[in-house]
Amino acid sequence: MTAKEEKLQFIRERIKQLREFLLTSNQVLSLNVDGMSVSFDRAGAIKELQDLERQEMNLLRPNNWMRSVDLSQAFS
């Protein structure tokens, strides 16, 4: 397995964990992954999920980065 495939697999596992957490009514989450423990609240989970989804998209479509650049304020 290549490094890119390993990273994608890790990202998808974290996305799955975060989505499961967000579907519950728990306010705080503590995850243990490979001996590392992480605790965060729902707002932190949502932010991490968005970041991971962006990373997943970048790994799946590496030439798609231009579509995520916000130029709305570039010429103001």
C-alpha cells in the first residue's frame, strides 16, 4: 500500500468515526486511535470533519485544487 493510500484510508476511518459521533447526542467525544487519545466537542468534530473531507477530496482529485480557491474578494 502506498503512502497516499494509507493516508486516504486513515482519513476515511476518521471521517467515519466523526460522522458516527455527530449522529449521537453526546456533547464530548474521546477517541483512541493507535494508542493516541483525542477529546473534543461537537464544534471541534464538525471542524475536523470538514478539514478531513477537504483532504479526502484533494487526495482523490489532486488537480481539483483550483476550484476551492475563493477569489470573491480578490479584486475589491
